[in-house]
Amino acid sequence: MLSFGFLGLASVANGHSWIHCTDYRGDVGTYEQAQCFGHPRPKGGNFPDQQAFGQDRGHDTQNGVCQSTATNNAQFPTATYQRGQTVTLAWPSKNHVAAECTNPFIPDTSTKLFFTTDAAGTNPNPATFTQMPASFSDDPHVNGVIDFKGFQNCPNFCEKTDKSLCTGTFNVPANMADGTYTFQWSWVFNNGAAPYVSCFEATVSGTATAPAPTNPPINNGPAPTPKPTTADEAFCGGESDQCDGAMFGGSSCCQSGLQCFRQSTWYSSCLPTCPSDWECSETATCATKGEQCVGMHHEGATCCSSGTCFKNSGYYSQCRDNCPSTWECASNANGYAFGMGDGGVSLGAGALIVFLILVTAAFGVLYGRCWERKWVAKAEAERQHSGSTDLQKMGESLNTLQLTEVKKPRRSTLTMPKVDQKSKPSGAPPRPPARKAPPAVPAAARRPPAFRASEYVEEV
């Protein structure tokens, strides 16, 4: 499947929920444990009310049959109804509500209530079940609308998306005979998927002529959480306390023996181990049929384990076998679309785009090879030309050198005396040259001239 995923602030985890209380008489905004007067069957010996509201200990069952064949005990008794009584059932939201903090396209295929007179403690034959009119089935949720109806009747959902209280009511028929009945709450989250069921027993006795009792049966509740052992640990979360989430501002640490496990972008909890259907689990898989796979505010799985991811709008796509006629994907010839903004792109247009990309890539490869060959040839020519020029210059240099060597050097005009190479130099200084005798002077020339008085004149 070819698709583009959209990142956002909200996510939708795999659908799962269960009936927590079968006769709830407390505030419908926040769960009050003391106001629970009836309990569903246990699963694995564990009752939902043994943990904090909404804490998953394997209570969800998605195989179309009861979660167990076990019976209740005195600590967690079954409910007792009266004809004409309005009974309130309570269950956790588990992140599956269309709201401002998620998106309008969180699915809620159906939520129904059935009853039978089959013996308690067994898995009743579905053919013996009769549907009981109830608020969540008579006025169901409308897909694409934030209406807080059906399963999604959870008024404080955005305050605690994983563990907010959801309720629904039904009236015990006036003609219902006294006796013990087995009830089955059935919720289908994804269209075409198996329902999540919770079975519980209730005894019908008498007609409601007075307000229901307010004192709950004895219920010791869950074991107390061990106290922190250090001062720093006192500020950390205990078991099932929230420790992270997109709108969470509390402490992100957990007490000793617990770890902060992620269920979705909006919720993480302090638990001993990671539940198998949370995002932290290594067993998490693609979205199943009927689950959201793409959307403007979707950060969950973007693949489908079965079916195809069909587009409803820019905010919601779902794993389905076919495209509904009112969805955006129906505008395509083949009924398939994958998200790209608000408009979507048909498979035909996508194939055309891929074809154009491949043609462009092939042209680019051919052009690149031609350009490469041309560049290599040019480089080779330049190299050869450069080599010829170098050889020519080298030849000119050799010629110049040869001419320089053949040309005779110019003789000096200075004349140096000959050196007697036979005589050996000595350490004594050389003798001065012999002096020539002056020429002989005649005797007459050596005589002084005779004195003449006439030549002497005394100056006065």
C-alpha cells in the first residue's frame, strides 16, 4: 500500500474496553468506587474493581464470548435489579472518543446490551440472547460528529483520555420475571471486527417502589499501594498513575518496581510491565480492519493488517475492504486514495506521476552519460595538446642549450704574466728588481759655471 502519513498531536490506540461496574450510582463525570453496587465476571481471577478505574489487567475480551465462566464472590458481588429501575453501566474510555483533543472520526460501530436466562457461569448460546433497549444503542454515536453518544458518552474525556468515565443506562422491563439473568455488553469498535464483550450476572427481584439503597455492600477494595521508601520517591507516581502524555504536567518518574510505559501520545502509566496492546509493546502491529490509518491528527499505525486504507477526509482514513460512496476516495475511478493534504491523489494520478518520474530519471541518465563521454573526450584532447606543447617547449630548450654550448666564450683583454711552472715557490719574499746605474755625466757638465760680477746686481 502506497501512503503518506500525517503527524499530529493525537493518536488512536487499538480499541479495547470492558464493563467496570454493572450497577453504578455515583457521579457520571468522575468514577466513585464506593458507588459501585455490582461487578462483572472476573477474568483470570481478577475483578476490574481490584485496580484503579480503567487500569487494564487483561479485562478486555475480543473473541465474541464471555471473558470467563467464573462466578463472583462476596467481596465483588453481582448486582440486584428491580423492575422499573434505571441501571447505569460504567466503562473506561481507553482513548476511543471523538473530541476536540482527538478528532471527529474516532469510530464507534455499535454498542449493545443482551440478556438471557441461560445458567450462570457458562458461555450462553448467542441464539438465546435478547437485546435489551439501552441509551447507547437507542441513540448511538454518529461517525464524524463530536456528540459523546453511544460508547463515547464520556463527558470528561479530554481530562484523562485513557481512564475517563463513560456510562450508559437501561431500564429493567416491567414484565421481567424474578430470577437470575446473564447479561452481555457488546461493543464493536472497528467495523467488521469481533466485538469486545463483558458478561455479568444480575438478579431481578421485585419492583422498584422506592429509591435504590445508597449503602454499598462490603468491599475492601484493592490492596493499598506500598508507601515510598525515600523522600524523592514520594513525588513519583504509584501503580496505574499517569506519568507522561501530550497534556500531562505532573511527575514523570515512577516508584520502585514500576516503569513509565507509553500507551499513546496522550497517555503513559506507571506499571510493572507493558500491556500487550500498548505502543510500548513489541507485539504492536498495523491497524486492523475498521481502525484509523491516516489523518491530520493521527499518530498511530499507518499500515493495515487487513483491507486497504481508504480516505474519508484529510482528517480521517480507515482500514476497510471498500470505499463508502460518501467518502473522498469514492471520487477516484478505482475507489482508492492515499492521503496527501486535504484533496488526496488517485491511484491513476499517482501512477502517472511515478511514470513521469521514471521517464525523467531515464532521460537524466542518458544525458549524463553523453555529457560524461563528451567531457572525457575533451579532457583527452586537452591532455594530448598539453603534452605536444610540452614536448615542443622541451625541444626548444634543448636547442637553446646546444647553441649555448657551441658558442665560444669571449676572451678577456687583461694580460697576465707568464708563470714559470718549473720553479717552485719558496717561503722567502721575492728579490727586488736590480737598479740600473745612472748614465755617466761628462766632467765638464759636472763643473759649476764661472762667476761673473757683471751678472750680479745688488738690488737696493
